[in-house]
Amino acid sequence: MYDISPENASNFVAGVDLAFVIILGVSVFFLVAITGVMIYFIRKYRRDKHPKAIQNEGSLKLELIWTIIPLLLVLVMFYFGWMGWKPMKTPPEDAMKVTAIARMWNFKFEYENGKLTDSLYVPVNQPVVLDLKALDVLHSLYIPAFRVKEDMVPGNIKQMWFIPGQVGSYDLFCTEYCGLDHSYMYTGVRVMAEEEFAEWMKDTTATAPAVDESMTPAQQGFEILKSNGCNACHSSDGSKLVGPSYRGIWGETQEVTTAGEKREITVDEEYIRRSIYDPNADIVDGFNKGLMLSYEGLVTEEEIDLIIEYIKSLDE
Ligand SMILES: [Cu+2]
């Protein structure tokens, strides 16, 4: 029953759908039956036929029936729910490992060879285990087509696993409200044929975001900001979002708080670099501490140089 069948997107589809259909079937049956009996009683016991109310003393037989039948029904629901859920908790030993990293407001996927991507790439018919890591607040990773969903809790690495059954593209998104731009926290799963996946995995040059050489450094910088989700908190037009705008900061003096002391600093290369790798070292006046997390290991030094070119270009 829980084996992968060729038409299913993952090995959990059959079990989850069976439990779902059983619960839905029982619910629809009772919706129709109870509504029907209600309407029938309204007619049967209407006032002109029964002008005088009577007191019923109860019936043991009825009490037993309406206790035992629902009990059996919920036990059946529990059984199928449990059978669909239990295999999700025991990932196979030989599964391929991927770390899923969530932060406000994007996902990153890190492979064992160091490859880092914005969407999840997996081979078909092979077990995959995701280590779920949340960097800031609660998130939840949901792949509806695979029937898998698991909370991502800061400081507590949970796991999720599945065997994709069909080559194709599926939705993947955050399903735990995690702040202003929660709704932008979606990406996809690409399930690839085995050889295609092996090719893709070998190509570690694709780790860096595909920067197009025909773009100016400033444009490349903007692409990097986009692909890291920086623009959810920073604008390019001077408007204040969760964080300060990139516009008009280059070379200016900024009021910041460093280790509790207010001071003035000039926005230069070193300051931008520190703002990205150690964002809580200097907190810009009027903004909150702890919202931006370090991008160390996620944004490279070279990428920061391109980001700096972009920030400079906004001042020309
Ligand atoms: Cu989220």
C-alpha cells in the first residue's frame, strides 16, 4: 500500500490519500445522514401533530449505539492516519542528504558536495532526507504533491524524507506564517532522471548564482540581492522597509549603535561587508537588531564586491 506506484509523485501519496478519502467519506456520509434525519424529524414531530411535549427517560440501547459506532469509526480513521504517517518518521539509512535552510524569507538547499541552490533538485526513485534548519523564526516546509510537511524550528534540526516517484516540477513553500513577506517564501522541487541529476550534481560551478557576464557589475550585484531575498527588507528607491534602503547610503555618514554606544560611521566597503557578515555589530538608527542574520557562507566576498557596485550605482 505504501510502495511507490508509478503514477504517484512520492512514496507517501498513497497512504496520505487513503486516510484522507476515508475521513472525507465518513464526514460526507454523516453530513448527509444527519441533515436528512433532522429534516425528517422537523416534519414528523411538528407542533400540530404533537402539541404536547413529553419527557424521554433515555435509552441504554441508543446510548450504546451512538458510543460504539463513532468509537469504531474514529479508531478506523486513526489506524489509517497512523499507517500513512508512521513511515514518514523513519528515513532509510542510505538516503541522499540535503540540508534545507530557511530564513526570513527564502529557502536554500545545501548538498553534501557544498552545492548551494534556491530550489530543491532531487533524483527520481531515490530516497532523500532533508535536514530542516531554521535560522531565525519558525518556518515550515511543505511539498503538497509529495504529501510532506514539517515545521522548521530554530535550534532544533528536524528531518523529512521522501522518494520522488515522477520526473517533474512541484511547488515547495513555507506554510508557517513567519512575518511580512511569508507569502514570498516559495520555490520548487525539480525531480530529475538519475543520469541528469548526477550530471547536475557534478557541476559545482553552478553553485554560484548564474551571473551573466554581459551584465554590468552593478546589474550582477542586483541579481545577487534578488536571489538572496535581500530585497524583502531593503528597497532601491529610498523607501524604508524592514531595513534601510540601499539608495543614498554610499559614502554617507550613518548613525549606528555599536555594542550599546552610539557612533557615526562612513558607509564604505568595509562597513557594507561587516553589515552582511555580522549585521548585528552596527545597528543603524531607527532599525531593529536581530532581524537581519549573517550571510557568511551564503554570500561570497566576490558577490559582496558586486553588491557594493550596485549600491554605488544608486548614487550616481
Ligand atoms: Cu517562513
